[in-house]
Amino acid sequence: MYNVNQLRMALLLPLLLGTLIACSSEETISTAGSNFAPQDEAGLHLRAVSSKPWLVTGGDVLVELELAGPLAGLTITLELNGVDVSDSLVSISSRVSQALLVGLPEGDSLLLARAGQQQRQLRLTNYPLSGPIISGQHETPFYCQTSEFQKVNGEMFGTGPESGCEGPVQIDYVYYSTEQQAFMPYALTFGVLPPIDVAELVSEDGESRPFIVRVETGVVNRAIYEIAMLHDPVEPDPDPWTSSAGWNGKLVYTHGGGCRSGWFQQGTATGGVLRKGLLERGYALASSTLNVFGQNCNDLLASETHIMVKERFIERFGEPIYTVATGVSGGSYQSHQTADNYPGVFDGIIVGLSFPDVTSSTIFTLSDSRLLHHYFTKTAPESFTEEQQRAVAGFGVWDSIANLARGAARLDPIFTPGGESEEQGGEVSVAALEDMRYSRSDETGVRATVYDHTVNVYGLVPDTRVAQRPLDNQGVQYGLAALNNGEISVRQFLDLNRDIGGFDRDMDHVPERHQSDPEAARRAIESGRILYGGAGLATTPVIDYRTYMDAREGGDIHMLVHQFSTRQRLATANGHIENHVMQIGGRWGFTEQAPDLGALFRLMDDWLMGIRNDRTASDLAEKVRAHKPTGLTDACWREPEAPLPGAEREPETDASRQRIEQAQSYRGSGECGTLYRAFSTPRQVAGAPLANDVVACHLRSPYRSDYAVEFSDAEFAELSSIFSTGVCDWSRGDRSGANHQGVWKSFGPSPVNRLY
């Protein structure tokens, strides 16, 4: 099976006989499932299909050999570490053979293939199935939860606490019940009779099959994974060369959102693989517990798990035609960042309620919100009206300030019994961790924060157990736009910026502004923790959809501006946004009443299949642009649920539902911009760019020309004193001067492309 991934950058294997090629630090290959593009020239070609050859896990790997030109039809011999394994070869055609090699020792192995007078060899580096491979040292403590994980049939996965983080691969079947309108455990009556309420699926060509789903559950990288696909158990078991008749050859990887308390645990749920709307269309689905951000708020560890779960999938079922990632909120982080930093794992992404990443888009907004909430409620209560507070924060509703202040718990290592929720932290979801948390009286306890969970990237503050952090508000002029718009006074602006303060490493409020650790700020950008958008994402079709949340009662962080931040990063990095589609306000599902998500998957399929079938010499970026379906455009919907102030709700009929095809732009004109206004964040009110990708700004003296209002000489002198080291010069980018350092980077143990 030929994958669209193969159209991307390729690793050329050695042509010299008997030469062992080690993977160099320059091998920033973009393809996940293949290391070698199909070749038309004569010769013997060898590639690892299931993983990068230097990132094999679990002792097994699927490899492929192709005989081109006059070599077609010759006998191939295969040796692994000097042992003949030719009997593992399965003929796919006269030109192509594959082999699932098992029992590889940990470390390096040499694979040698011969055909006629030609030979090729490939070094394979195998790591334990438990990982890690690229994410750095395993986090401790780590709570295994196999005994708490409920499989799709209702049974528990693990046998008990003694099973630890491991568990045998288990196969279960469920079916979609016409009576229950839900998935139910599948079992034969008297060993031969299927349930009478099994739903039937009818293909486009009229073929009918029972809606029965095979679900595999296992453990890789200390994550519990699930893989689901249509399969009738009366048919032969699927393998890389015997596909299930119900599988369309395509894979969807699902994700879960969240972040707070997402550390030190295996997790008890995946992103969900029993997605009726996708399964009935023939897709296979995969996910894992470490791809739910509420259980693992670390995109690097999530990417590593993506790689290893997909490796398992390919070894079980063969190489998918393509892989699409999908997820909402925290699922969007993972989809964006894996697609950009480890290109080829995903071929396209469909994300909802999206953010560019967890490091910039949420953390900056959450920390600023907690600072503003502290100022408005503790430092200077009643000094700003609610509307003035909202203007300084930039949010659509005033309630978002307190809402997002609470969300800053993911940055705060200290849990205080009876403390105010807005200043609470140290959140864990494993009971055993509650007495192990860091506190001022126990500095050896676990620090439940995003930064400490990602310490393999950020490093430690010297001579401490505390992770460095890319968190900075030096020079940030809070409320600048509100001042220039006449919404707050000069006096309010000066008082706010004099007294807003910052946070110490325990997220306690202090009078001084907080400053990022220079090393952490640099690493956040270099490593892709702050989404770049110009690596793998540059050639990845992206569909970004959302329900409008900016005006939600009680406040919400899932604001439209974050979608535009991603788009701006793509535009800056690539010079265009042609691979990025935004749709707002649809009915997101797969039913007749909510058809729009189903339509997006159909259009993504058209897009990816067009790319796959394009055998021209055009580069991938050109193919992505060329094969974007004409019906796939930016759009919004006007319907009764849309936020139209003063309008009465219309009845929910198809006639009342209007699709508006219109290019989406931040604060854009047109009906979509009116229906779905994009508000801003505190940092953008302070002048930060829409991309929101600056950790620490360059500083300069304030200029009177920066302000649309008049400052007296005394007031301007006060302003200069408040910002004695300077105000942000956002036009100069990040103070570190750092740039993204390329794809397929490792943080250990793999030495290939090792970044730190």
C-alpha cells in the first residue's frame, strides 16, 4: 500500500556494498512510516515501514523491499544480525515484498538484503516497548492504572495493582445495537448465533456487513492504547497483508483535552475509539491514555506516544493510506505540534476549539488573567468598573477574568486547603499523590505544574528540583489598547502597571514583575513547544472548526483569537495560509441533524487522496495547494444559536440555517466577523502580536508617540520610572533570538537529532 507520506523527504540508503550507515544528526526526515520514497530507477530498495529505523520499539519492525527495473522478479534474501530470515518475507507483488521481523535485541541490529548482485543494509535501533525513545527520562513518580482502565466491553484491562503499567494485548468485540442505539459487547449465543440486534452497514456499492468492531487494547510507552476497526470475527484475523473487509485503509487518531492535573499518571481513558460516525465510514481509530491532555499535559510525550502507537498499528495491520489526527482543545495542541515537529505521523489534521500550543496560547493568557484578577480584587478593588476590567483583559465577557485565573492552577505547584480557588494549584487526580505534593514545608514533594512535567525540555534551575520556566511579563504594558481607546484613564493605566507585580516560582504574587529563565525561553522556541508552523505543518492540510465560545456565560478560554494566532504563525512562516481552513458555528457531528463534521472528514479525504494520487514531480507543498477541494473554504453559519444581540431565536429548521462562505480574518469585516467577533487577550491588549509567540520581549524606552492620550510631564516621568528597564518592543520578536531547530528532534535516549 502506497502512503502519501512517501511523497515527503526521503532517507537515501547506502549504495555501497557492505557499508553500515549510522543515522546522523542531519537526518531530519519528515516521514513517519517510511524512510524511502518509491523509486523508479533500477535497483534494490529497503525501508523500515513501521517506524524510523533508529526508533524501533518492542523488538519488532515491518520492513519493505522493492525490486525496480530489471531486478523485478529476482529472489530476495534477508539477514538480520547474520541470521537468515528470508522465510519472513511476504510477497506483495513481483516487485515488492515485506517482512515483519521480531525478536530484535535492544540496541543496534543490522539488516542485510540481497537480490542478484545488489545488496542493501539498514541499521535498526530497538528500544523497550515501555519507552522512552525521544522524550527524555521517564517521569517519576508515575502511577500505573491498568486495573482502573475499563475496556470497551465493560471489563477492566488490568488484573490488579500487581500488573503495574503493563498488560497483555487483549482483543474484544463490540457491535452497534439497533435496540440500544449504542455499542454493546459482542458474544455469540450457543457459540454460533450473533445477537439479533446487530446493525447493518451498507457500502456505496450496496454491499452489506454487520456493524461489529474489533478493539485491541495494549500498552506502549507506559500508555494504554486502543485500536478499533470494523471486523467480523468470522473472517480471518487481520494482519499487515490481510486487511479487514470493513476497513477503508485509513486511520484516524483521536485525542482528549484538558491539562489541569495531567501528570504523574498512566490515565484511565483514551481519546475514544468507538466513534460511530467514523467507524461506519470504514475508518480505523487509534488513541492512548497519554494522548488525553487531562492525563498528560506534555506535547513532547504525546508526540512520542503517537509515534509508538502508530508503529504498533502498522505492525498489526499494515501501512495506512493516510492518518488524520483529530481532537478538541488539548487535542488541537497535540495535533498541531506533532504534525509540525514530527511530520509524517499525521498527514492531515481536523481540530476544534483550537490553540496553537499549550506553552504560549494558554499559559500567557492564564498567568496574565491571574495577575489581573489579583489586582482587581486584592490590590485595587473598585478602582476599575467591570467593563473597564474586561477592556484591559480583552475578553468577550468579564467573567473570563476569574475563570481563567482559576485555570492558572496548572502553573501553581502549591495546594492550600481552604485556599481561594483563583489562587489554587498543585492539582492532582491520583489520590496517592495528594500527600506527596510539594509545599513550603516539603520542598522535595512533586511539583504538579506544566513546567515541571516538561522538565526534560526546560531543564532545572541550578541546584534545585524546580523546572525552569518560559514565563515573563517584563515590559508588558497592561491595558495599553484600553488606554489608547479612551476606556481607562492615564491614572488607572499607571497604577495598574506599577502595582500588578508578578509571580515567584511557587506562583505566589510578588511586587516585582516575573522574568523568564533565558534557557527555558530559548528552548521553548527551539524545540517547538511554542508552535512554529513552518516545519511539517507547512505541508499538512489543516481544517480548524469551532463552536463560538467568546460570549459564553461564566467565561471560557476557548476563544476565537487562538485560531487566528495559529493562522498568523502559518502565514509568517510559510507566506500563505492555503493549507488552513477555518469554519465557525456549524453543527459538528455525523448525523442528519448535525452533518458538518462528517462533511469535513469527507472533504479531508478528497484532499488527501488527491495528494496521494498525484504522481507528478511537484513538491508536496504544491500538491497540498493544488488538491484542496473547491468546496472546502473558510465559512461560518448563521442559525438560531448564533450570538445575535437582541434577536429572537428562530426555529431550528434547515431553512433557518445559512452557510456563509467568507474568508476569516481577525476582527474581520463581513457577516462572519459580525456574527462571531474575535476578542483579544490581556497580552494582545498590551500590544503583543496576533501570533502570540513571544516569550520575553525586547525592551526599549517608552515614546510619547506610543500613546493616543496626553501624558503630563510628571505622568510620563512616572511611566518611565515604572518601566525603568523599558517597555516591550513587540516588533523585534523574542528577546532570545531563538528559532525552531528542525523536525524529529530527540531529548534522549535516542542520540539521533538530539537537541539538548
